[in-house]
Amino acid sequence: MHRRITGKLVIATHNPGKLAEMRELLAPYGIEAVSAGELGLGEPDETGDTFHANARIKAVAAAQAAGLPAFADDSGLVVDALDGAPGIFSARWADPGKDFTGAMTRIERLLQERGAMTPEKRRAHFVSALCVAWPDHHIEEVEARADGTLVWPPRGSAGFGYDPAFMPDGHTRTFGEMTSIEKHGLPPLGLGLSHRARAFVKLAEICLEPR
């Protein structure tokens, strides 16, 4: 039995980019969102071996600490030619300093070493696993992906993380060149292109009611 989200919700992230996207996605539903960082909650160790597992770890930890429903995302970039790397380690490839320029450079170096120079050899996809956990241990979770191609050099300064290197299928601009509305805005304003937007649509169907 699915459960609806009502009242206040903790967004279990300390990532400003993710927080901004999640708040924008939740705004039409009248949900009061407060971040784990604003509540002074710590960041749990992400010891899972899947996106789903890590999203659940973050959501459950925040729900238990805050005594409120908590919403977490675990997402990353999966590169076909690199056997799925960086995958669940996407943030760690950027090191504690969040150096995603360095991480994108590392990916490009590895692709060149493997001779992955044509678009068909540079296929990749973003994955977003979303989890909502309640203090009584009820869980709702969904997952979605956005397929595309890696470009070099990175293009655009919008978005965050690996966005400037990722060109979604059917488009000629990277996520880094798109406005937030274009990237993750939902119809009719946007196309809901991003992995997080697509996962959010699934979650909204089972857990949210528009105002």
C-alpha cells in the first residue's frame, strides 16, 4: 500500500545542486522541505552496492534522526565503455573537494585509452534512485535513467556534477547548457529530461498530490 507525503519533508542531502532541484520538483505539491544540512544532520556512510541501497541508507538515517519523512536521491553516471564506472562512486571520483572538472577529465582520459572516440563508443546514462522513508520504517522507492553520449570538452556552466559532459539523446546541448526548467522541469514548462525528473514523476504518481 503506497503512502502519501504530507506536511514537512526532510531532503536528505548536503549537495546544494541536488537540494535546489528537489525543492523545485516538490514546489507544486505544497510540501515544506527542509534539508538535512539545515537540520544539522550528519551524512551517513554510503555502504550500499546499488543506487537504491544508498538512497535508502540516506533516507532512513534522516527519517530516524529528524522524526519526519525523509526524501533521498542516489544518482550517478554509468559509462558503457568503462564497464559501468564511475556508477555508485560518481561523487567519490570528484574527491572530497567536489572537483567534477577533474572527474570528467579522468573519464575522458580513460575513454581515450580505450579508443572510445566516436559517439557510439561514448554511450552513457545517468541513474537516479529516489527513496522516501518514514520514522515508522515505511519505504517508497523508484528509479529512472536518462540516456545519452559523453562529449569533450565539457560544455556549459549550468547544472552540476557531470552535467557539462553529458548530452541527452535527441538533443544537441549538454545538461550543462540547459536551464533548470529545460533539464528537470516537468511538462508543460519543461521536458522532464533528467534522470531525477523522470524518477520524480514515478514517485509523484504514488506519493504526492498536486495542490
